[in-house]
Amino acid sequence: MVLLILCNLLFPQGMGGTGLDLGFVLPARAHICIGIAVLVLALIRLFLRLGRGVPSTPTRVPVFFRGLARAGQWTFYLLFFATPITGLLIHYHGNASALLLHGKVIRPLFWTLIAVHVALALAHQYYWKTGRLEKMVRG
């Protein structure tokens, strides 16, 4: 999911957005297919989460950051669903509100959440020394 999401965030030019200019433009159809794949994987991921649960939060981490982690996880799920759904509304119905949400609200929010997620993963590894980053990488 990470690679699919990053691909669509970095290369939205085929859909009229702006992204990295590396001489590569992701075709619109590929952008849509990736978005649908993210939506399907998000559903699978949500069912697994609800069925199997999630690892417990390390007790070394301050309570504030544990709450922040919980809020961040659910915000990611919201974005996993909102991004492709608004994209489909734009593509198939030309919905102007969805266009505003998709490009001007959700995309920057996704980038912000990714940055916070990476920073906290590094804090887990090097500040709190919980080994959480290693567990995330291994799966």
C-alpha cells in the first residue's frame, strides 16, 4: 500500500495535478487503477485489523503519543478510503467538491500524516528504543 499511495501522491500529473517533474507522467488510467487497488487493500486491511487486532502499544511511550498514534492510525484509514472515493467521484461524476477535497485537502493531509508517522517511527526506534520500527519493516 505504501508504494501505491506514494506513486499516486508523487505522480498525479496524468490526472491534472502537480507532482514531481521527473519526465515521467503516470497515465490517468494507471492513477485510477492504483487508487482502486488502495481502496481494495484498505478494506482487506480494515477487516484484518478488526478481526486480529493490533499489537499493544509499548508502555515506554508517553500516554500523549499513544493517543496520537491511535488517532493517526484511524486518520490513515479515513484517508485510505476518502482518497480513492473522492477520486472516483471526480472521474466519473465531475464532482467539484470531491476535486477540492481530493487535491487541496486530502493530499496535503496525507503528506503531513506520512511525515508525522515517519518521525514517530524514528522516535520509537532511536529515542524510546521500543523496536517498533523493526517490527513495522518485518511485518
